[in-house]
Amino acid sequence: MPIFDYRCTECKTHYDVLHKGKEIIEDIQCPTCGSVHYTKLISLPSIVTHGKSSAGCDSHTCEMDKSCCDGACGLN
């Protein structure tokens, strides 16, 4: 089920809408002012990985041996 981001053209509030199927225009209403005038925003998808390099990584380990996470934590 896709979640889309919108910006109200009346009050400039940013909000998101979970569409349970295809996008239904009647479901897109500003939660702040109730307006149905909006701009659909482009957002990046959220990607979560659980690979070998992220298992058991914490900043303390990275600071000690400078090899944790293969640099993924940004400390080395």
C-alpha cells in the first residue's frame, strides 16, 4: 500500500496519505484546514538493509578497532 506525500496549496501543510489501492482523490484532504487543493510531492523511498556489514555494529566498536561496518557507520 503506497503512502504519498502532499502539500496543501491553501495553508502549506505537508501531510501524507496511505492509499489502500489506487489513488482516490476524495481521500486527499488537508488535515489542518480541510482543503482539497494540493500538490503531490516527490519523495525518496525508504530502504532498510540488514546485511552482514550492519549486524552488531555500534559506535563503540567502530571507535575501538576502526573496522566495524566497513565504513557504513561513518566513523571510519
